[in-house]
Amino acid sequence: MSATVFSIASQKGGTGKTTVAMNFAAGLAQRGRTLVIDADPQGSAGQWASLASDEKPFPVSVITVAGGFSREIGRFKRDYQYIVIDCPPTLETEITHQAMAAADTVLIPTLPSPVDLWAGVRLASVIEQIKIGRPTFRAYMVINQLEPRSAISRGMQQALSEFDIPALQGHLRRRAIYRNAALEGVSVYCMGKRAEPAAQEISNIIEELL
Amino acid sequence: MSTKKQVGSKLASSVRQAKVQQKQQSKQKSVADKPSEPVERSTSLITSKRVWPD
């Protein structure tokens, strides 16, 4: 077995990187053995999983990797079908570059905000470099916390068309249930009927990618 | 023009501007990273000749 590796990257904090990583991983776990690598020094993914109860553990193992990244990834690729890496929220660390280079697909959660879009420009230029010589490498922007009634949210598609990196059709709306899931140490798949729309959003993204 | 289109155009234009800025910054960085021309250094401790008056 050789895992498909997804890196969730962002040039700035607060884009919902860990929320996307954890829920996306939980959705992938329904399709195959999945591992989350928490490469963010803030350790939010690890913290999230640690809040799970013994009766309802988080469905994915979460490990923390600080150094020797390439070697560690190689080891885990044999044992899992999917690996999701939660990258540090900056390009100023080597780990982010290594995590993106190790990925088959990079997902870039982007909030419907000008500041987030501008931050994405530099990340996009780094990804263009990673793409060189790797025809199967893919990268996508994912709109997170979309508010369908807000003018900025509705203008996002036009703004994202300026990037060389395509945006996924699937997106995540701004929903309290994502924050509640983190607090309970579970994914939106385990939050019952009220979380069904959120779970559907994650499943849509997975289906678009696999 | 609808508000949606106005905001979309404004956002798109700001992204184009950010891309230009990013290109300029990368260019400046590559110039700054370029090693400077080698400077000929004197190995001697005497760096200037003193000419004594006759």
C-alpha cells in the first residue's frame, strides 16, 4: 500500500486549516485507513483528537512530526491509504515546504476575505515551483466559512479565477457545528442530524478529489 | 452593475495587484541574494604607498 498524501496548507493562521484537515481526514477514514500528521507547532490537530471521549474516539490516528519529515512520511505511506498533513500556517519554515513537496495534493483553505486572498498569492507562487516536473501533483483552493448572503463571499469565484491554482467546486459554509465538533473532539460526521449539511460539504470535497 | 459583480471585480483586481507586488518582491529578493562581484583584496598589510618627500 502507498498512501495518497494530502497537505492542508495556508500562508496565514485562522483560515480553518485544522478544521478542514480533521473533518476531511474523518471523511477519508470511511474509505480507507487514514492518518493525520500534525506538523503545525500549535498542535491543534493533536489537541482536537485528545478531547475525544473513550466511547467516541476520533476515527483517525493523529501524530506529531517535527523533524525528519521526508523519512517519517515514507514510513507511514506503507501503512495507510490516506495521509493528511496539517501544515504550519507559514511559508517561513522548512516543514511547510517539505509537507507540500511530500503531498500528492495540496488543499489551501481560503476565507472569503481580501486579506486571505492576498496571502494566497505567495503560497500559489511556491506551489508553482513544486509543480515543476511533477505532472500528477495537484493543488486546489477551498473556500472556507462561506456566507452565501455576503457580497464578498459571492464575489469569491471571480477573485479566485485570478489564481493559477483552481478552486474546488465544493466549499465549507460558516457553521457553528464545525467549532462544536472540535470542542467535543469529533468530526462533523459524528454530530448527528444537525451536522448533516456540514458532513455533506466535506463528502462533496472528498468526492471531487478522489 | 450588481453589487456581486462590483465586489467580485474589486477583489479580482486586488488579487492582480498582489500578484504584481509579489513578482516585484521576488525580483528584489533574487537581486539581493545574488552574490556580489568578487572584490580584489590586498594580501599585504600595506594598503597605500607612502611617498616620502625628497
